[in-house]
Amino acid sequence: MTDEKPAIEELTHAQAAAELPALVAGIEAANTAYHTLDAPEISDADYDALKNRLRAIEARFPDLARPDSPTQKVGGAVAEGFGKITHAVPMLSLENGFTDDDIRDFDGRVRNYLGLGPEAPLTYTAEPKIDGLSLALLYEKGVLIQAATRGDGEVGENVTENARTIKDIPQRLENAPDVLEVRGEVYMSHADFEALNARQEAAGEKTFANPRNAAAGSLRQLDARITAARSLHFFAYAWGAHSEPVAETQSAAMERFRALGFTVNPLTVLCDGPEAMLAHYRAIEAQRATLGYDIDGVVYKVNDLALQRRLGYRSTTPRWAIAHKFPAQTAWTRLEKIEIQVGRTGALSPVARLTPVTVGGVVVSNATLHNEDYIAGRNSFGEEIRGGKDIREGDWVQVYRAGDVIPKVADVDLSRRPEGAARYVFPEICPECGSPAIREEGDAVRRCTGGLICPAQAIEKLRHFVSRGAFDIEGLGAKQIEAFYRDGWIREPADIFALEERYGSGLRQLKNRDGWGEKSAQNLFDAIRERRRIPLDRLIFALGIRHCGEAAAKDVAQHYGRWEAMAEALDRARPAALAQRAADAAEEAERATAQAEGRRARITEARNAAIAALDVPDDATTAWADLVATDGIGPVLALSLSDAFANPEERLAIDRLVAQLTILPPPAKAASGAIAGKTLVFTGTLEKMTRAEAKARAEALGAKVAGSVSAKTDLVIAGPGAGSKAAKAAELGIEVIDEDAWLALAQGT
DNA sequence: CAGCCTCGAGTTCC
DNA sequence: CTCGAGGCTG
């Protein structure tokens, strides 16, 4: 079909421009026909010819190449290939359990939360945990309109076209609700995996380490035709958005999925308690090798959906489910060397360099050794781990991947320990800068004291500054930061914003060195300029102050509202912060003798004396108390913040940075709903829900739940048998309601 | 004051 | 993903 077309070399620009649209349309039509109708309209050879011609034209006239051209979707380097999809209902992960007792504890927690006794009937489903990748399929009026990967749980990738090629995924559902999002696992069978690898090898292509990687790689193909050729499968096991209730129990929901045309795992059963769950676990474990696909455990879920709803969710996992994982695969290898890495906070982290070995289908050559004690064979309480065996260079060690991800050392074979292998001596000098590395009392890690003098710390801090939750500057990743640091172009965050002015012309001329050119330099400067406007919480997080992560930064930003208010308050509170530290030191010094004499009061006396000696102004005490009383901020974080702002060098660097920025205040908390922002106290017996449940419900509605009634309390919910708290509420003139009124409030909003 | 929950920090491999 | 530690609750 390309016969009459002029050869590429003879094509004029105008001719090429005229031919392109039809070419692109032809390829796209073929794509659609291939995987939506399962009936290719043209032969593979013709398809390839079309694509080759398009590629050739684009190569000769690059200005004609469109960013959405089909040639951009072949085997390309990824990422931008897929659109992002925000999950209407987040795709959470599951809590993991490993031992029988973990599962019994889970059952206990569920019962406790629901207010059920140990003998009350409670049914769970138990199903194999498929080792694949989760996928969310959105159906509207019974038609599949979107498929998204899990991603980080909030935002996934749009792989709709690829999902359409999977036979187990129905394109249409009969008698389905208007909106139904079915979730499940995409996986590849052992047989298909072996066959695929054989084909890959024969074609000289790279093979996959395990079925899960093969499934993931296949689903994330930019060319859906490749996905179609990979025979993937799908088990449905959960749901997200839905316009009407799916069912009343988990098992009925699975039955309904089956009726709708999905495949549901046949090894799903109902269990009437933890012992039955454990029995099923062992039964599945026994069949594991003969299933024909990989599983990595068994998932238990509370069957009754009304109970699931009551149990609700913690921050990242549901309370009504747990994954009982099989023991991780292990392998023995030689530990060649122990190396020390220095992190952002100066922490010295030992890493094992291993003779590469395959563990569960993945080649592992490094493993974390955590800290000094872990190498020595002890945990933080001084108890023995690995039977007290220490780890030495040259040892044969058994490694596994914790949570199937992080390689760790499980055991040491002492019989194979080389002659003369010495106990590992942990360095007390930073290997990067030579400063003393100190281990504070009661701390598990040893830290370099070099601060920003230490290049490792400086670089790690800068990396943190540009990381995802912080300034997130596109084009300025870890590698670039390190290069700029070594060049001396970026030594502190403020330098990033001076980069264009100081080195712009130089960078533009760095043709092809480190991949820089005029265009990429311009992109970087644009990205940096975009970030000159930054939300306050991101700025605080980016500063990399110890103990101040993303969540704490949000709390601090919310508390102060404006940067100036924060800086001013921290400056004012400084004397009180110093007093706090002095008091802590005095307490530490006094503790041993006070305990010997059995006089706890002496500790308080010592603290007070230390504070009194410093003569702290009242406004400092007020500012400090205000900070420490903030939700989520305790003395440790508060001191850390105070130290960062009081350190002259650090403060100057912060001020230089802030001078370059426009800081956006945190959004005012949406005070919607009757109890949002209110402080509640529950007292007496609640009959319709447990305390924990009531608390979770209140917090979900934006309220705070306190334990005792004070002037700050807004509302008291009193059940039967309420005593002093209700009386105190009456005394303070605080509104008191009963459980039914509370339920109305909780449900109404 | 002890136990729970959440957050912070560090780490590996694709 | 996991461990340790900080902060809050009962």
C-alpha cells in the first residue's frame, strides 16, 4: 500500500507535510481495530511498513514530527507516555502479618474496635494474594472507559488501551450499576512467563526476572499491540467508586463480580475465625507450587461490609483486612565489604557489598546493615538478633528482601567464616569529611558532626531540598545537584535561584556535556523560576530540619500561617528553648542519684533550678509553650526548629534563600460541617459504636477528640453513666448531647 | 507511664 | 518497606 508513494529522499517538505496526517490516521485506526475489535484490518507487515515510513519522514523533517505521533509510542523510554489518573477512591495498601500471632492479634484488634467479645461470631474471607500489579477498571453504564495502575495509591497511570487487550477483562458488563470501579490484580502465569522469556531470548531481547516484572513490563508497554501479545490475566477482588452498593458482604461482592463476567480467584473461602484462617493459609501454602501463578501470601478481610465501614481506615491501610505473607525467599552469598554512607542528617549507614546473588528472581548486590548494633548482632534494647552472631567482612551471609524489596542479612554461617576475620570496627570518624562521628546516648545511629562542612551532608541536604515533597524542581535531580555542587555552582539552596544569573551563559554553552545544551538549560531556568513561588509548608519541609518531615512541616505552617510570624516567634522563644535543653541536661545529670534515693521530686527540682538560673523572659516562655502545645509538635521537634533558626550560619543561609522567594500561606482550613474544627469529648458508655470508632468518625469530619473536659472543649457527648466529665461540662457551660444526637451529627455531615 | 500509632529517615532495584 | 523514635492516649 506504500507502492506509489515517492521515496523518502525525493520527498519535498510540502509533500511530506501533506502525507503525514493520513499516515498517522492510518496507523491509529489500525491500532484501534487491533485491540478493541480483536480483528486487525491490515497485516502486520503493512502496519510495520506504515510505521517505518512515518519514522523515516519524521527523521528527515524533524519539524513535522508531532509530539503525539504514533512513533513516539514504540518502546520509548516511558514516563510521559501515560497520562496520570487520580483515583476517586485511593488505592491503599494492606497491613502485613507474618506469624500466626500477628493474625490472631489482627482478629483481636478488629473485635476490640467493634466491641465484640472473643466468642462473638465474626466471618472473614481468605483468598490468595496474587503477586502481580493492581489495576482499577472504571465502568460507566457497563462500558469500560478507563484502566489505571495503582501508582502511589493516589495517582496512577492511564493504561486503558493496554487493559483492553486482556481477555479476563470484560469490555462491557450486563446489568451493571451506572458507575462501578472494579479492582484486581494483573498477573502472568508461570507457563506464559516461561514462553515469553524463551521468545525474548530467541529474539535477542532482554528476559524478565520474574512473572511480576514481566506482567508489569507488559502492561506498561506504550504500544498496546505488544501488551496484547503477552497473555496477561486478571483476578477481581475489590472495588472503588460505585454509584450504588455493590453487595452486603465481601463474598457476595465476589459472586457479583463473577456474574458480571470477571474471574474471581477460586481459592477464596469464608472462615469463622483466626484458626480457620490459619488452616486455610496452610492449605494454600501447600498448593503454592502447583497453582501455576505466583502468590505471596493470603489476604483476610472482614466479610460483612457494614462492619468494614465501621472499622474504616488508618492513614494508609484498612482496619478490616490484613495480608498474611509467606516467608521471604532467601539466598546465601559472600559479604565482600562493609561500606559507610553518610546521610542528610549525618547518619553513618553501613551497607554490605555482596557477591551478586539472585533472591526471589532479582539480583541483589547490596544490603542494608542499618547501624553499628545490627552488625554486632544486637537490637536497640541490647537483645541478641541472629542468635547474637556479628557480621564480618568475608562472611557467608543469608540475604532476603524484606517486604520483597529491601535486601537484608538474615543469618551468618560461622562455619564458613574466613580464618582471621576480625570483628567489624565501626568508624568513629566520618569517612567523607574526617569530622568526629558521635553516637548520642540512647541513639541507635552514629552521626558525623561536620555539618555542612561535610560534603556528603551538604549534598544530601541539597538533594532533599529539590526532592518531590519539597521544591521538586524538574531537571534538577540528585545527579545534577551533585555535579553542580562539585563544580561549586550550588553550595546552598539560595544558589539554585541565582544559577541563571551567575552561570546561565556558561551552562547554555555546555553543549552535550552531561546532556546540557541551550534548550535543557532554558528548561531548567524556567523550572527554577516556577518554584520561586512556594507554599510555606513545602519551604519548611525543604529546609531539612531534623525531625521535621512532610507532616510536621504542614503542622508548623498551619500553626504560624506566615513565614515572618514563624521566624519571629522562634526567635522570641529561643531563651525558653535553651532553658528546656538546660532542664533536660539537669534531669539527665540528676536521674541516677535521684533514682538511687527513690526521690523523683529531685528531678523536678533540678529542672526548675536549671530553668530559674537562665532568667527566661515571659514572652519567650509564652512563645515556646504556644509552639509545644501545637498538635503534632513536641519538645524534640520544637528544639530542633529552634536550633536551626538560632544557628547563625544556617540562619543566614535560610535568609538568603527566603529573600529569593514568594512564600504562599497555607490555605485556610475549610470549616465546613457542623463539627469541623471543634474539640469533642466522649464520656459515659456509647451503645451504638465504640470509643475508637466514634473518635475516628469525629476526626474524619475535621473535629479533634480530647480525653478530658477543659475550657477548650466545644462539645461533650455523654452516654449513660457519664459522671464527672458531664458535670464539669455543665459547670463550664459547654454543650452536652446524647449519643443519638451525636449520630445525627456524624451522619448528617 | 506504658502502649499504640504515625511520622521520619534511610535503603534497594528497576 | 522497615525500623526507631516522637507524640498522644488511656
